[in-house]
Amino acid sequence: MHSRPFQFTAYAQNKGAESEGQVQSLRDWMLTDAFWRWAWCVSLIVAMLAGVACYEWWDDIVRVWPAAARLYLPG
């Protein structure tokens, strides 16, 4: 009987140490203004595309989800 069910190897410890530098560089990049400008631009574009898609396919959306017709009542 072993007192510890899992034995960590030197490979597993080294593997974690190698990716630690990559995680740190990603964190450093996320703290820059350029990253957040890029992220906001991408999210704005995705939101606009979702809005255009809903506008273009509204009849199909109402056919699949009839309750959506109550969201827009013309006149």
C-alpha cells in the first residue's frame, strides 16, 4: 500500500514550469491598452454581425420561436 495515490514525476513538474512563462506573457499582454482596444473592436463587430443576422433572418426566427413575434409588433 502506498501512502500517496499519485506520484509526481520530474517531467510533470518541468512541464508546468515551461508553460508558466507563457501564461505570464499572456497576462502581461492582457494588461496592455492595445489588447483591450482589439478586444473591444472584435466584440463590437461580433455584436453588429449578430444584429444584422437577426434582422435578415427574423421571419425564420419567428417560425422556429413564435414567442419572438411579440418582441416586434409593427404599427
